[in-house]
Amino acid sequence: MNLTSRQLAEVRELRKTIGARIHYLRVQHRETLHHLSHASGISIEKLDQYELGKGEISIETLVVLAHALDLKITSFFATVS
């Protein structure tokens, strides 16, 4: 799929927003990266990348993280406070 530069910028911004939301929700649930890594089966390094908005995160990964944090997947798409 070929995205325009505007679409690519939108994707980068969305990754940052979702990453910030993952971080916010993890902290709100008082979970460490280590614990979330153990609960989700995702490496600490990968979780850190996701929280920083780097790397491509799949819907499947968001489902796994939602379950590990006992949330609905839609929680990752809410406005970051």
C-alpha cells in the first residue's frame, strides 16, 4: 500500500497517540513494563517502543494488551488526558 506523505504523518501521529494511551493506562493500573510484559507475552523492549509511538502495533497486539490490563480495546483510542 502506498500512502501519501500526509497519510504517513497521520499514521505516525496515531502511533504516538496510541502509545501515549498505552503508557497512561499502564501507569493508571500501576503496572510496570516488566509485569505487563509477563502478562502479555510481549517483550519489555517492544512495549517500550509501542509506548514511545515507535514500531507498528497490530490490532491483535492491542487486543492482547487490553486483556492484560483488563480493559476494552477501545480504551486505547480514547483521548489521552
